[in-house]
Amino acid sequence: MATQSPFNLLEGFFRNLPIPTPPDWVVVESQRRIVLLINHVLMQEPQATERLIRQKGNVVLVQWRNFTFKVQVTPAGLLDLADAQAAADLTLVLTEESPVALAQTLMQRQKPPVRVEGDVQLAAEVNWLADHVRWDMEEDLSRIVGDAPAHMMAEATRSIAKAIEQFVGKRREAAASSAGNGA
């Protein structure tokens, strides 16, 4: 007797779940916090800001489902929220509709499927950033709690992430196996 995976049920639930629209102030404040975090990470990598300085003034629009995020490159090679009416020089649309599949892709440190439209050079710079810039969370945490506790927390996080990654890999293998058996 073939049984359906609970993850398929969960994915179907998330796909059909109506997403409530948060108040505008919540969206703007969340986007500001994301920009602050991205800028913090960019400032740790001088080559990233040097590359972005060449793109100053350009606007990047990122879309996923009904969520949009529009940023503009500053003369300092950082990001700022762009004006809502600003025309996007580059549009990145995440084409994966399923939040579960998107999370799985990101947890496996892979790039999600994206449709790219607009400035080719800006797209190349954004791609370089995605490939080369990483947040050293352990270093930031060590400034708050010290080196040893930060290392222990980072190791625990890596262990949990590895366990989840292995679980997801086994789930995919099982799904591929059952699809191959005609179940």
C-alpha cells in the first residue's frame, strides 16, 4: 500500500495557504532590517563594495510570489531601499513557488531558480556576490559572547543543519526510489 509523504501534504498546505498581507509599516521595517544585515555582510568584504560602487544608482527588484524587495546601490557600494516608483535596472524573480522546496534548495547551499531580466553587468555583479560573499555569523557572535561560546554555538548550528540536510537527502532518495518503482 502506497502512502503519501507527510512532506507532500505539508508542501500542498503551504502552496494553498493564503498569505495575509502585513501592514505597510511592517513590510518597510522588515525590509530596512534586511538591508542593514546585507550591508553589514557587504562591509566585511571590501571587494564586494568595490564591485557595487561601479553599479551606483542602479535599482534591483527581487520578487517571490507576492513579495517584492527593491533596493538601490549607493555611491558607497552598499544598498538602500529604493523609491517605490524607481524603475528597476535588474529584476530577479524567484520562480520556485513552494516555500518548502525553496527552503530545501537554500539549506543545500544551492541557488534557487531565478528568472533574470535587465542589466547584464549588474546581474553578473549580483551573481558574483551570491557566489563569493558569506556572512561569518560565528565572528559576529564572538564579539558578543566571546570566542569559545560562539564556536560552540556555531558547531551546534552546523550539526543541526547537517542533520537536516541528510534528512532532506534521504527524503529525496526515497521519493526518487518510489517514483522509479511506479509506486
